[in-house]
Amino acid sequence: MTSKKGTFIVIDGGDGSGTTTVSKEIVKAIGWGAVYTREPGGSPYAEKIRDLILSDDAKMTDAETQFALFWAARRDHIRKVIEPALAEGKVVICDRFDSSTYAYQIVAHGQNQLADLFWQVRDTFLGECVPDAYILLDVDPEVGIARAHSRGEKLNHLDKKKLDFHKGVAKGLHEFITNKVDGGIVIDASQSLESVIQETLNKVKEIAQ
């Protein structure tokens, strides 16, 4: 693994929390020294796996299969995109990362038997490529789901899950980012979008200075 020179920051949150919009605005504000990427996906090969993960066919697979697909995509993403950008001294802003795998695949799906495996795979696949900080855009699941449905975009099978599932995601993200890793930051995403972007940008600048 390439030793990090840049700064690696994850912006995560439940559906409708604004992770994509905020991440892209942060990168735009920082300029050429920042790189936007996302998960699942991020690299050409990982984007193909993303299509599988979010397809309706994925509803027919078990938790272990989904877990393996997420990590396979992440490994390629790290090697092809994140590590090279960090080696160039860039600020990498990643829209979701392993925090989402923990929240969705383990907590929300109630697959606690995968928890130990999660940390083992994380140590092996991430190596030195551990995020410097995780920023959680925290929003009530009911509010987030209403936002997601109001966008008029095609919903994937995860978006269509019932409210209890999304409450599990919120619980998992909060648990992971505040208790399981270092560098966890929580931002109230029920504020105006402009306020969320500015508060997140301030935090990113503090971390990346």
C-alpha cells in the first residue's frame, strides 16, 4: 500500500442526508487540490460492481454476498483512485465508505455475525489507507426518506426499504462514526443545505490544513 501524503475524508449519511451534493460542493470550494469520489463505485471496475449491488437482482442475494461485493468494489476503488490521489497530496472526499457497509449490511440488516469479519477485512483491504476523518450528515430518517423520494429520481432497492430499515442505518452510522473509529464528526443535516455545506467545509479545512 502507498503511504498517505494527502488527506482522506469520508462524508456519510442516510438516504436524503445530502452526502453527494455536499461532497461535490466541498470539492468545488477547495479546487484543484481536491478529488470527489463515491461508494459503492469510484473506479471503472467498482462502478460495474455498483450496478450489481443496486440492481433489483440484488434483492435475491444474501447478506454475505452483498458484503463481499461491497468489499471487492472498495478494494479496487482504493487501489485505482484513492491511493494514487493521496500519493499526489490531494484531499480525497469520498461520498460514503466502509461506514455505510457497517451501517447497511451489518446493523440495518441485522447481520451481527459479520461484525468480526468486517474489521478483519477492513484491516487487510484498507492497510494504511484509513480515512483521516468521517463526517456524518445526521438527519432524521423520516426527513431523509421524504427528501430522497421528492427528488424524482429512480429509487434502488435500498431506497425502497421500510422506515425501520433506515432507522437501523442511522443507528449504525452514528455508532460507527462516534464510537468505532477515530476522527468522527457529526453535523446536523436538518439545517439549510447552505449551512450544512459551510459547516462541513469548515471542518474539512481544519482537517486538511
